[in-house]
Amino acid sequence: MQISKKVIESATVLVLALAMVITAVTSNGVYAVENTQTASDTQLEENGIAGFAVAMNEYELESADYLDSLISVEREATNMVAASAEDVSIEAQDADLSEEQTDVEADDDAETAEPEETLTAEEQDWQDKLMADVKDFLYVRTKADADSEIVGKLYKGDRALVKKQGDEWTKIASGSVKGYVKNEYCVFGQDAYTYAKKHCDTVAKVTIDGLRVRKSPAEDAGVVKTVVAGDEFKVNKKANKTDGWVAVKVDGDTCYVSADYVTLSLDTGKAVTIEEEIAAQKAEEEQKAAEAQKAATSNSSSSSNGQTTSTSTTQNSSLAASADEETLLAALVQCEAGGQGVQCMTAVGAVVVNRVRSGSYPNSIYNVIYQRGQFGPASSGRLESRLASGVSSSARQAARAALSGSDPTGGAKSFKLASSGHAGVVIGPIVFY
């Protein structure tokens, strides 16, 4: 726009200059003619025809001078126009160069721009999750309203699926709980993942049968125990890290397993309903009462390490179960205590029944047996193999006895090898507690 204005101004100056020159030439011509006429008259009077010729010659000389001046002005004007045009061309080239430079800079910026950070599969899994950032627990309500009914609790370390996130409240699902939580007490997505890594345990799950747990991170280190697929251990985060090995906690000690044969995951919890929490509290109270009664009425003989050998069986009320559940229980007791006698197998079955009754575990035979990380045969596939090949008559007899209320353990809900030294009731090679 500025360039065009300059050209117009130059052209205007040229026109004005030409007009002035023409006017000057015309005026001079008239003046010359008048002067010439006067001179001619004078010369004619004095010299005759010769005077007129002289006057004409002087007029021609003056006219030639003005024509030269005009030509000079025209040349200067032409040069000005050409210079203006050249300036326009140069400025246009500069503009094109500036555009090219801008494009190059834009291309450079595009090339130097850092690529977006790629999230791991585990990080991606956390993008629609949240955790309660609280000291104890966070109420889950039926509506996005602080005055609405409480349907559950999201404890510290519990994870929930984000169904719909709002400005102040978020709809979540966790365990059996569905409802709303206040955003200000939660962390979301990547922040929730970071929070979980800081506040939750990491669990190592065994992926093969026969994995050796060693005293130190070396292939020639002493073997503490051998485990099967599905077994889980808490990872000792404070232990020194060694490539190819994972430090795990075994009965309070730090041991090591090969990193090639375990998978690591964060041990996050899930929300509980109010009903589930009440049932768990009731079960805990019942367990304490049973332990007190056991201590008062036990006819067992005590040993120096706190283990006792069972000499009596408690008779409880029977537990209703389908034929499939009875078969499933029989298969489990055969996997865990097959060949150890009916009493030992009955004790294993009693542990399952006691868990179903407690309220702190799932409320069915099937769900108790297949609860994550509880019974090795269920997670390793050995239980399915036993079901496929059939169960023994002694195992089925033990399962029926346990379902009928027979309990040689005195209310135990767990068991392990007696060689572990754990306190409890010893039946065969197993201690129940």
C-alpha cells in the first residue's frame, strides 16, 4: 500500500513539472514574439529587413534552450519513475523473501517440536481411574449432593473407575459400590497412578510352577521354598535392586525371585458397601469370640512353638451347597491334602466353610476357592485338572463332612505347612490357624 502511494506521488510531481514547463515556454514564446516585434520595428526603421531576421534568430535560440530544459525535466521525471518502480520491485522481493524466511522458520519449528510423550500400557489403564486422597476413607453417596444417602466407603488405597466426571462431583464404580464422590478429595488419571505407586504395595505374581524363591539374588543362592503359578508376594520396595531379580517378602524375610517369571502390579483396594463393612465387623467379633472359647475349652496338647495337635472336632451347623459346589470342594481338599487322611482333608474343607460363614470373605464356596491369591491349585490350573480327571471317594467324604459342620481346626481360616513353625492346630503335615 505504501509502495503504490509513492508511485502516485512521483507521477503527480512529473505532471505538475511538465505543466509548469509548458506554461513557462508558452509565456516566454509570447514574450519573445512581442519583444521580437518591437525589435523588428526598430530594426526595420533603422536597417530594413535585416532587423527582422536577427530577431527571429534570437527567438529560435531561446526556444531551443527551453526545449532542452524540457527534455532534461522529462528525463529526470522518467528516472524518478524508473527508480520508484525499482523500489517497488525491491520491496516486493524483500516481502517475498520475508515470507520465504517465515515459511523456513515455521518448518524449522515443526521439525524441532518435541513429540508428545507416549504413555505405557499401565499408565493408559489409569487414565479413567481415580483414588481417594484421604487419611482414612471417603464417603460414596447416591447423588452428587453432600446431604444424599451414603452407600459405601472408598478407603485410602482404594481405586475406582470414573464413569462421569463433573466439576465438583464424579460418578464412580468400585467393587459393589456405585455412586458419587467429591472431586476435592480425589486424584485422577496420571496423578492417581503416581499416588498409587507411592501409597500402595506392589505385588509379584508367579507365572510358572516350580519357581524357586532364593535367599539372595543369585542363581546359586540357597532355596527358601518352591512356589507354583498364581502365588503372590509383596515386593520389598526398600530392598536394594538387582537386575533380573525381584525382592519379595516371605514370612517377614526378604527373599528373591527371578524377574522373568513374575508379573508386577499395584495392590489397590476397592470400595465397600455399608452392608459389607457391617458384616466384616461382625465377622471379626465372632472370630475373636471363637478364639477365646477355643482357648478356654481346648483339649489339645501344647508344644513349645505354639503349635497344638488336634485331638477333637467341633460340630457346627451345616452349610447348604449344590452338588457342583460339593465336587469343587472335594477337588480342592484332594489337591491340598490328598493322601494325608480324611481328618486332614476335612480340615482343609472346614477352612473354606469357615471363610464362607465369616462375612469377611466371599459368601459362596465357589468365590472363596477362586478368590485371587488364596488357594494355589485354583490359580495354577491344578484344580481344573483334578475336576476333569475326577475326585477320590475319600476327598468327597471329607468335603461332605466339612459341609455338615465338622471342623477339626477349631475355626481356622488359613493353613500352611507345619514346618513353617507357624502357631496353630497341626493335623498331619499342615498347621491350621
